[in-house]
Amino acid sequence: MTPTFHTILLDVQDRVATVTLNRPDSRNALNSLMCAELVQAMQQLAANPDAHVVLIAAAGAAFCAGADLKERKSMSNAEMTARRVQGFAAYAAIERMPQPVIAVVQGAAFGSGCEIAAACDFVLASSDATFCYPEVGWGTVGATQRLPRVAGARKAKELLFTGRRFDAAEAREIGLVNQVYAPEALAGEATQMAAAIARAAPLTVRLTKRSIDQGLATTREGAMAIELLAIEENLRGTDWKQAIAGFGAAGDKA
């Protein structure tokens, strides 16, 4: 049974899945329901053989303006902790996806929006995108794990302690964003890149992603073992000889 979503949209076409944050009237602020629906959507897509690549985009002018503060106003400490755990579960569900996941960011990506983007494999942004980590200013702790791994500890501390806003160009400079495009070109560029990735053998792409992610969490020797196991699994699971033959026949050069 296909689930009904209220805060997101889900579409799969030509092996590309698009998850759209769909609370534009609230600037796509992350609430409890959106957390749960993101987890549900990721679980559904992870098991979908027709979804080779996932785009996470947003409706309206903002990608995600952060957590839904209206929802939090009447929460107790215990309820706030439970809500934060829901957010962690949503980010982790994105991060654990076997397929490549690409964030397509326009407008504001604040707080939870930055966390969603950082949980993706990489980020494409509009030149009008703006980023901010406001947690410290709100009197709370957050974003202390992904940002340092992306930007380094010293830059992460600066951005978290000050809560200052920074643009897409700086986000690319620190490694949070991969590519920056004109606003009118962003969607088309994202679609084109996703389509190119989707044409590759899905097992090979998944194994490459897994090898990178698991390899970074271990020693160099352990990482090489992970890659060797991935190579062996790929040889068993793909028609690599035909791929090489086609590569040569097309006149391509390594």
C-alpha cells in the first residue's frame, strides 16, 4: 500500500526519485510529522529497485528554514528530547540510504535544513541559497557532528558559536556545497546530474557509496579490505565484461 504523505511529496521517474519538502507556507520548517514521513519515505525508497538516485528538494522559496519552533513552544524537557530524537532519526534515515542522495537547495537552509543537506551525499545549491546554524543562539545544542566532518572543527565552531548566515559561495568553499548554479538553472542541473548517475549500474554505485562511507570510519588497511570485498561483490553482481566492451567500442579512453 502506497503511504499518503502530508508534509512531503514523493515521485519516482526514470530511475530518479524526488522527495520534496512540502510545507511552503511554513518555509518547510521541520516538524514531528515531517520527521516521521522522511523516515518512511527513505525506507520505501531504499527498498525500491526502480529508484537509483534520490533528490531531496523543496517547494516554495526556502529549502528548510529550520525546526518548527511553533511546535516546540509548549513542549516539556522530555518532549523536547523526544522531538530531537525524531530529527536525528530523519537525518540518519537519509544518511543510511544505499542509493546516492543529492540535496537541491534554494533559499534558506537553516538549522535542520543544514542537517538535512549535510546528511545527503552531496549538495547542489542555488546562488541565492543562504545557510545558518542558529542552535546556540536559541539556547540549544545541535549540528555538532556532521558540520565538523564537512568543514573541520575550527570552521564548525565559528559557524555554530556565532550563528551567522553565509551564502552559497562560502558554503562551497567550506565543503558543505558541491556546486552552485543560477536559480533558474538549479532544477535542470540537478535533474541532469541525477539522470547521469542513474544510468550507471545501481549495484556499482551503491557499493562505491558504501565503500567510501565505511572506509572513512576505519583504518586505511580496513578501508582497503572494504573496497576489495566491494570489488568482489560487484564482479559477481554486474555484467562488467559487457560494460568494458561497450566502453572500448564507443571509442572512449581510460
